[in-house]
Amino acid sequence: MKRAEKAARIAEILHGLYPEPAVPLDHTDHFTLLVAVVLSAQTTDKKVNEITPALFRAAPTPHAMAERTEAELLALIRQVGLAPQKARALRGLAQQLVSLHGGTVPASFEALEALPGVGHKTASVVMAQAFGHPAFPVDTHIHRLAWRWGLSDGSRVETTEADLKRAFDASIWNRLHLQIIYFGREHCPALRHDLSTCPICAWAAPAKVRREASQALAPVRAGRPRRPAPSKPPEEAR
């Protein structure tokens, strides 16, 4: 199957499963979306959604967050991964939003990526979901599944993003990246995944991926101790 045909079939399946995927991070405006995405690094969306209500009550705007001390912010987000670094980043980005952007979230990759704690993936999510700009944020789910489905070689996140942008029409990028995330969570787990039962991996996975997955599952089927399946592309595995 040619890559274009594979991509079209994948998009059709994902749209059937998740026709209107919602952003999994709770937010009320561009600023709270930006903050939630920053907090989500190395932390589950569920945990972020648990701590942001109190954070947003205490600091609902860039001006309010800029006035909070780093210690105050840390106390509010202590349960998320990398909390000290994130508290510092949130205060810094809020201060820059106030001083450089009039207290609003800028609608450009360049301006967003210049903010403390904001990398390309975070900027891509905000550009896509806040401003409707076509973008393809690549998180661990998307990076892993693009490799499993033979849409990218998994060598680098940047390569995966470029490959997916070539494979799919820009008109569906903003919806598709959410659909892939939901699919990865519900149907395509990182460890001990039986590709033969997966609605997409069963037919889309290249021979090498199928072979390695089958070898990893062999001990489980034989009743021997489990060993992890080859669930991650090379960049994540290192």
C-alpha cells in the first residue's frame, strides 16, 4: 500500500472513532490553554486537569500570574512533574506576556517559542487549538504511532512532524493530532501491544515492526516472564 493510500485510510478510521475530538486539557481561554500545555510536559493530562482549577482561581490572567511569587506558583502545581522548573517558567512567561504582548497570548510561533517554558510542540498546540493555524504537534503518542504505522522512521520528532505534514492534508492537521493522541491512549498502548488486535496496526504496521512486536509477545503467549514490546521509535528508546 502506498503511503498516501495508507494515510487516507488511517484518517478515515480515526475520524470514524473520534469525529469531534476535544482538547484533553481543561481551559477557558488562550492563556489558560497555554499554561495547561506547559504543565503537561512529562505529566498526564488527568493530573494537569486536577491541579489547574486552583491555579487558575489564584492566577487567571497573565497579570495575576506575573504578580505571584515562584514559591506561590510552586505550591499550586507541586503535584506535576518538573514542578520547580515549571513554576519558574510560568512566572516568566506571564511577565513576558504582560511586558511584551500587552497581557495577551501572541499568535505566532516565533513569539510563543520565545516565552519561557514554551517549545515547538507547546507552541504548535496553542497555534492549532487557540488560533486555528494548521499545525501538527508531535507528542510521544504521535511519535510512536507514526513509526508503528510506517509513516515515519522515528529518527527524530522533527522528522515525524515533517513526514506527517506531507502525508496528510493541512485542513485536517488540527483535528488529526488529537485523534491520534486519543487512539494511542485507547487502542495502541506503549507496552506489550498485540498489533493483530489493533484497528490500524493490524494492517498498517511495516513487516519489521510486526516482527519485533511478535517476538516481544512470544514469552507472554508461552507463559514466560514478559519483556517490553518494541513500542517506541529509536529516538525514544535511547
